[in-house]
Amino acid sequence: MVVKVDINSDIGESFGVYKIGMDDDVIEQISSANIACGFHAGDPNVMADTVRKCVVKGVGIGAHPGYPDLLGFGRRNMDISPLEVKNYVIYQIGALQAFAKVFGTKLQHVKVHGALYNMAAVDEKLALAIAESIALVDQNLIFVGMANTAMEFAAQKVGLRFACEVFADRNINPDGTLVLRKYPNAIIHDQELACRRVLQMVKEGVCEAIDGSLIKVKVDTICVHGDNPQAVQFAKKIKITLEENGVKVMPLANIL
């Protein structure tokens, strides 16, 4: 059986004259893009340009909604009601959906950003609010998140397809959640080690947690980063490693 997997990255995070990331380079290495929608990063001009570039390269387009927190880049927890979160997510999906229509394509998926992602992994009410907002906009959209989290259960509850995500450069806890960035061992800097871990996750369905234990993982999509030249080379290395080992890289819509 041919093993298929998606590679995604968070892009479109520049704002006005402030440039973040190396989007043109990273688009060459991914099959799906999570595009910021203006709340934690991005602006209308950046959104339009990013959608256009993804369409040209055949990259699947996804909304990347976050908390309304430009100053903190959406990485700070916020005390917001589920109804407010639902409306924030609908608003952001709708904005990117309009640009997708302008460039003759449709949204493929939704992956929430930063603190909203981490909180929704464990908060059932928050996860359900996000899932409901996605379903209200378009029942055909794919909800992206980590397996066995509140997000996956919420997707099942509202009948959405769910893409199980792993991170190429992040360590995980024994319960499958990400080690928070505030801890020094959160990020994997050794590219060879990260490539071996990714291949093990995709081919064997297991991953070594931060305590050394092996845990089961489900992998539909792999998140890579492209915010510096080293990160782009890392993303390229991940893709090459997968393809050299018989794994087909393609957009989520072709997998789920």
C-alpha cells in the first residue's frame, strides 16, 4: 500500500511593511498552507498575495485563525467565551474564503493558531466551538489538529473530516501533547534526528516522547516551519527523506 502524507506550514504572517518568514521558498516544499487571517498576523494584501502564490504552485489552501492578538502573535492564552471564539473563527475563515474565490479556488482546511490550538487541544467547549464554526461555514472543510485531542473529538461530533497533525521539529509529552515553547527542550534542532522521527511516525505510527517512552501517533499531515533559511532547508530535507522512502507527499484533499 502506498503511504501518503501532507506537509503543511504556517505562512502569510507578514503585516504591512513587516516581513515574517520565507514564504516563497517554503511554498516550494509543502503541499498545504495555513494562511494567517489578520488576527494574530497577516493583512488583506498579504492574504491575497499568499493565496495567489499557493494557487500557482498547486498548494492546498487553509485558513489559520488565531486569537485577536497581534502584539503577542497569537501565542498568549485569552479568556474568551466559546461564542466569541466561534464568531472570531467564522470571521477569519470567511475573509480567506473570499480571497480563495477571487483566485478561482476553494479552501481545503482550517487549522487554528498558537494559543488557540493549544487550548483547544484540551478544552472540550473551546474545541467544539471551533468545530461548529468550521461546519457552519462549510461542512466539507477539513479540521486539522493533533490526534486524540478535544479537537479530534469535536470534529467527530459535528461530522467534519479531521486531519491528524504531527510536528517535525517539536518534542511531545507522554500524553501526545506538544511540549510548550517556554521549555528549553520544546524544539528539536537536530535535523537528522527530526527526519528519523518523522519517518518513524509516518511509516510505523509511533514516536518517542520527551520521557523516552514510545507512543502511538496518527499522521495525515506534518507541520514544518519556514521562518529562516535553516528552517526552509529543514522542510526540504523532510520532504526528500519521505519521498526517498516511498512516501507520496500530496495535499490533504487528496488523502482524506
